[in-house]
Amino acid sequence: MIKSPLKVIFFRIGAIGDVLLTTPAVKLFKEKHPDSIVHYYAGPKAAEILRHNPYIDKIIIFNETHHKLSRFLRVLAMSGAIKKSLNNETYDIFFDFESSYYSAYISMCVKTKHKIGFKLTDPRRAFLNTLYKTRVTYFQGNTYIALRFLALLNAFETYTSPSVIKPILHLAPEEVEKASLFYSALSIAPSDYKILFSISGTWPTKKWPVSHWIILANLLNHLRTPHPIKIIILWGPGDEADVKLIRDAAYENVYFIPACGLRDLAGITGAGHLLVGNDTGVRHIANALGVPVIGLFGPTNEKGWAYEAKDSVVMTSNVPCRPCDKTNCADTICMKNITAEAVLEKIKLFL
């Protein structure tokens, strides 16, 4: 018998998009147990994306240190700090969305009655499965990754998968206002059609060539539409060279966000009308905020990482080597073969 109220902790270090995709599971749990106490333990960057989430009562920061040590020794060295950050609290359930051998070590510092995680398949670390009361065997296949996290909930009790699994991200009124002021400062009117280019890529192989972005901007500038099109370039650390190339092309109606934090980026994204982007966390942010998305996929599997909805379009190229999940490649033909002209045709569907 399930006692009430439950006190649970969800855990995933990052990255931003990965953590965002766990939020539908957190929402389902909280809706089923509205009187429960829900904590989320996450890395500093990922924790930012969880701020203002109405289904999470407390966000706890996992601050990783001692990076030069092996992960087992790292956890030993951090154990005191981990316990302190958790305030020595006892939880009824520890849901391990990370489910790695590293998170298994971390779980030893968490006071909990019931640990639930995915089964570790590496024979060298299979012994760590015994640390958990419940281990789930799950084959990802071509299933949207957010469904994977629901499998952990179903290991505890029965949940019905929703027909639409949308990530959860809430902006505070002041964040919405700040984004509005950003656009006003650029003399971009509310009636202007704002197309966001998310040019970043966590892997070099995920990035659409900068030359393609420049061609697309030029095509859009020559497109006749009921409302003026404004192009906003979303970028992050490591994109400086690409930003310079786009800026040097000197096209009209192309604007660049300043270097900014994650919440500011989310606010600017949420005020857009359409996002064209690589397979990164920004694309998930747009999905969560209800902004239509055209996702450009190369090495990664769009079946697992793309939110399926009428306002979420996936573009790939027909090359036999994809998806390969390679972080480096001598010739990223899978991305190069997605043409700017083809992307323009998809954009027209939203205009």
C-alpha cells in the first residue's frame, strides 16, 4: 500500500535538453499524487531549466567537484557535500533518470527506501544493479525519449502514457517582459514574423553548415509575406566564428541575441513565431513553450529525439550512414545534404 504523502526525488545531472525531457514524467507523478513532496536533484545548468516548474517543490543543485578523480573516488570525495546538499532528508523513492554507474555511486549518498532506475547492461558494472530495489529493462528503439522516463514511473505503479508528451517549461512574467523589451529595443514589432535560427550544436556533427544558414537568410529576405520577416540568431559559447560569418554577410532583417543566460534565451525563444534549429536543447525549449519547430537532424535519431506534433517538423537527408551518433566525422554529408531551399519550403507551411 502506497502511503501518503510521498516524498520523492528525481535525479538527472544534465544536459539541458535531456533534463527537460524528463519533465512530462515529473508532471504525471505530481498529478497522480498532488499532495506529494517532489524534489529534483540536477546539475547547475540543467537546474536552470527546471526553475518555475509547478510540479517540482524544490530544486537541489548537484555540484560536481574533484574532476580529476575516477568517478567512484569522485563520489567518495563528494559524499559529505552531497549529503549536506540533500539536508540529510529521507525519501520514499529515488527515481534515477540518469541511470549510469556514476549515478549508482551517487545514490549511495541518498537516504531513500526505494531506488528505481534502468538496468545497467555493462557486465563489468552489473553488480551495481543490486543497489536498487527496482531495475527496469528498457529498449529505446525508435521511441521518443520522454517515454523512456515514464517507464520508471510504471515500475512503481501503473501510468497511462498521454497522447501528447510535451516538455514542461514555465516562464515567469518578468522573463516574458524582459524578452518583449529585447525585441522592442531592436524595433521588431509584435506583428513582425520572428524566425529564430538556433545555430548551436553540442557536437560538431549536429551543426548545419553556416553557409546554409546564410543562404536561408538570403532566401527569406527575398520572400514576400503578409508580415515582415525578422530573423533572430540564437547562439552560444563556441559559435562566435559562425556568428561573425553571418554578421559579415550583412543581410537585412537579421538580428543577434547578446551573450545571455539560459532563462533569457528561453524568454527570447518563447516570443518567437518559428524556430529552425539543430538537434539541441533549444529545440526542446521551443517545443515546451509552444513555438513551432523545424528540426534539422543528421547523426542523431529523430525518432527518439523529436517531439511528434503537427507544429514540430523533422528534416533529414537520405544518406545510408545515418543515424550514426558520431560526435566527429570527416564529412558531415547528412547535414550538408539538407538544403536551404528545402528548409524554406517547410518554413512556408507556417507563414
